[in-house]
Amino acid sequence: MPSINGSDVKKLVVACDAGMGSSVMLASTLKRQLKKNDVTVEHTPVNTIPADADVVICHQGLADRARGSAPDTVIVPIQLFIGDPAVTKVVKAIQSGGVING
């Protein structure tokens, strides 16, 4: 299981499948929260995760597909796009240098 120190994260990707808008809102929120940390936040389909992504956040139902698309990247599965504790942990780790486990 890959892991990364939050201070080493340069690119965070929010991956989705259905395109319902929730993941776009999450990506927008993360851009604002991580602006001071010089982290690029992108929103991409789960099957086309960029090779330079350090961390991928996606719905738990897409986690296996994300791992297949980016096997060496930290994948953080979530249940809720807004208010999920796993997202809060990622943000805090990036802001304070904690470890993010995939």
C-alpha cells in the first residue's frame, strides 16, 4: 500500500466516473484549501489519472479502478464528496506534513 508525506504532495487528483458534479465541487474546495500549500488540484475521469498525480481521491466504489489506472499512486477512497473525514485527513496531512496512506 503506497503512502506519501503530505509535504511531498504536489498534485492531488479528484477522480470520478458519473460526472454528477459532486467531485467537481470537491476539487474546487480542495483548490481553495490547498492554495497556500502550492498543490495543484485536478479533476479527471478515473480511467485517465495523470501519471504525475501524488494522491487520488475518489469514491470508494471507484477505488479499484483508480488503483488499476494509477497503481503506484496513493488512492484515498471516500464515501462522501462533501464532509468526508478521509478528505479532512488528507488536507491536514498536506498542511502539516502528516503521512497519507492509500
